[in-house]
Amino acid sequence: MSAASDDTHERPRRKRMEIFAFLFLTAILMPALAVATVGTYGLTVWIYQMAAGPPGPPSH
């Protein structure tokens, strides 16, 4: 009987933790990864353009 009793008490806690994990992933982690990815790409392009020059046809 104790196993069934523990299961009924664990379900609400597990559901709450799953909701918390979902909200953490969607509201904090994914936006942070998106900003980091775009920022890293921008920095990479900026550093490349410092070394190779700006895009466009070469000036004569």
C-alpha cells in the first residue's frame, strides 16, 4: 500500500516540476541561446570583415 500512496503524492510534484522545466526552457534557455547564437554570428562576421575588408566590389 505504501507504494501506491507514494505514487499519488509524487504525481502533483512531478507535474509541477515538468511545468517548471517547460517554462524554464521556453522562457529563459531558448531565448538566451538564440541571442547567444545571433551575437556569436555577428561577432564572427565583424571580425572577418576587419581582416578581409567590407563586402562589395573592390575599389580601384
